[in-house]
Amino acid sequence: MPEIALEMKNITKRFPLVVANDKVSFTVYKGEIHALVGENGAGKSTLMSILYGLYQADSGQIFINGKKVNIANPNVAINLKIGMVHQHFMLVPPLTVAENIILGMEPKKNNIFIDMEKAIKRVEELSENMGFKIDPKAKIENISVGIQQRVEIIKVLYRGAEILVMDEPTAVLTPQEVEELFEILRSLKKQGKTIIFITHKLNEVKDLSDRVTVMRRGKVVGVKNTKDTNQEEIASMMVGRKVIFEIEKKPLNLGKTALKVEKLEALSNKGLPAVKNISFEIKEGEILGFAGVEGNGQTELVEVITGLRPASSGKIFLYDKDITNYSPRSIREDKIAHIPEDRRQRGIISNYTVAENLILGNHYRSPFSKGFVLNFTAINNHANNLIKDFDIRPSDKDNLLKSLSGGNQQKVIVARELYGEPKLLIAAQPTRGLDVGSIEFVHQQILNERDKGKAILLISADLEEILSLSDRIAVIYEGEIVDVLDPKKTDEKEIGLLMTGSTTNKKLSKVK
């Protein structure tokens, strides 16, 4: 039998309205890459938070290398050589690579001053050992997302991690960056590191892992050797039913031009050009997908269309109506729905209940408002219907949204925005953080809107999603549309190259 690096026995963790982990047992061998998968709310993140000391289990035991341990906080986990790379990077943008890596564990000179020379040398050694090319003096805010992730990996290795927990590590990476990350993780495995890999992408489970543990509703429902299973079996174990992977789209039935953008330009928060002379149209019954590495202007583009950022020049038309620089409320009243890419900042109010979040943006209108008084009967009925239709868990409308998993928070946003028959749906990262069953459901909802004749602008870092849903694909790089592709005549590799500016085939013209 292989040597056991980690064993969690009968872990139970209760929250006020839910049992997040119900007598969960989880074993990881030394030197393996072990995938941990499950639906949103299945208990994966809670289990790993217990391992990293962010939560305390109500009952159960944890063993590291055969020794029983009590992980009271993350410092204890770090001392036990456990490192965690979070989905949302824990880096300080204005600081350098080296400063971020040593933060909290700074080498000292004469026990007083930070020895930056020693720190930089150590970072260079770790980078070289991993085959990275990282400038220790570069500021985080000036490097790509893929390089930032490497910094996070070096940061946990700097702290001596032997067990690495990777939480959705490929969510914002290009296909080329994903492959590079996988090579890094395989290299770490060869060095004897143990890796726990949390993902919703089942093709990644097959490509990378040695074994996979599947959780559903707080319990472990199966452990498989990856080579002995397939995506379909893993998905059905996750959701308790057969999952349809192939998206069947009805033939295009185009109507009028719903959205027209002409020579649009806008500035970033730093006052620099972010959207540069962008023009495109979306017709009724069409999905236009925008593919691009995050930070290339797609965020600013969506913010201008939704009234969250002023356009410095250019025009935006909804049908024949000029809506350029309209207020966000006016945009919503014109029936433009918006699933924002950053749900925590723009999509929810975490201290409000599920019911309250489900009426945001419509709270002042009938039937939810009676002038100066809210109609709680209508609000509660509305919430109960959407909770059922979108399988939001837990199913109590009075839960504070912050008590829900990230994926279930996203379901609240999707449910709210699809309610009310929008003329135009802007969906930015609509399935980020969702499990395979929820992704299937959201994709079907988006296609239903398309088939009802709605115009849809899809922004996604998931190229599989872009290729599956889009009728046309616009690739954006450094604020400009560099090419427009037919999803039937392209692939992830070509799109990935365009996304990183690695091709000279730039059109820099409007989408036709």
C-alpha cells in the first residue's frame, strides 16, 4: 500500500441550517494528485477549510503522515507543511513578487531589518527549481494572471508545503496556461509533493489526477482510480443522475439587430485606454461570445454597456434607441439583464437574505413594492419559486446570502437576471464556480433565451463554454477585437493564441 500523507476520519461540520460535512472520511497518498469534486454545497470547500484551519470540525480526526493533529488555525496548517492556493489569489497588487512571497515570514538581517537580498535569492532559487521565469522585483499588478498563480505556488513552497490544496486553479487561465500549470503540478508530484486538486472541470480530473473522491450533499459517495472511470460516471456520482455533456443548439433564427456598438472607447480606473474603437452588433436569437484573458478590456466593455462606466466616445444602441451613458437603473428599465463577472462586488449584498437578493434591481417595482412599502407576500412567493426552479441550496429564502456557497450565490444572480424577459442578456462568467449539473442547467437557460429570440452577449474565460454556446466568437486583446471566428471552424488552441496576442492575424475591425 502507498504511504498515506493525509487522512481525515469521520469529519462532521454543522452550520445553523445545514450539515456541510457528514462523517466524511478522506484519504490522500503521498506523492499523488488527488481530485476532489462535487456539486456546489457538496462540502468540498468546508472540508478543505477544516484541513487548513479556517474552520474547526464538530467531530472527527485528522492525521498527517500517520500522526493525529489538531489544526486550530492556518499557522498550524503551515507548520504541518500544508499549503493552500485559493481560487481568488491572496496577493497584494502594489507589492513585488518577492514581497508577496515572503509576507509574514520575512528573512531578517541582524534580527531587525528585512533581508530583501536574501529573499530575492530564495525566490529565484524556487523559481529556477520549478522552471519558472519570474522577476522577483516585478509588481503583482503588472504581471499576468498565469504568472500570479505561479507566485501563489512559490509562496506555499517557500513556506515548506508538502501537501498542496489547489482550489479551482484553472478558472481564469488560457488553454496554454492550463497546460503549463499541469506540467508544474506533475513536476511537483515527481518531487514527492502531495496535491489535492479541487475542480469542476471533469476533463481536468481525467488529464491530471491519479484518484478522485466524489462528494454529494455533505457525504463521500465514491473514490475511484481515475484511469478506471470516465467523465460521465463522475458527473452522475456528483449529481445523482445522468448529465448531458453535449449541448444541442437549434438552428439560428436571427431577428432584428438588438444591440449595436459603434466605435466605443472607454478608460480604465487608472485613466488609460481600456476599450479601443470597438464595434459590433448582436441580433435577436444570437449569442455573441467574447473570449479573452481577463484584464483585456472585456470588464470595461460590459461596464460601459450596463451604465457602470462612462464611454469616452462612441455610441451604444438598444434597437434604435441611443442608450450611451445611461444610468444603471435606466439600463435595467430598458430590460437589459446583467450577470456580473464579480458576484461579490457587483452581484449580491451578502448580508441580505436570499429573498432580498432575488429582487435587487426590481425592488421598487410592482409586484414587490406598494409605493413606500414592500410587498413581502409577493417577495416571498417569488423567492420560493426561483429557489425551486434553480435548485438554490439551502432552500430557505431567509438565509443570509453570505451563508451560501459561491456557486449557489451565482445561482441566485442567474435566477434574478433571467426573471422578467430581458431584451438583452449580458452574461459575464455565468458559470464560474458552478458544478457540472448547475453548468448544464445555466447553459440550457441561456440557450432557452436565445431560442426565444433574445440577444445575448457572453463573456467567458472558459473556452469550452464559449465554443459550445456562441454563434460567433469575438476575441479581445488589449482592448481591441482582434478577430471574429465561427465556432464550427476554430478550436481552443487558435482562440488561445489570439487571446495572448501570439498571432499576427489581427483584423482590428468591427464584427460583421
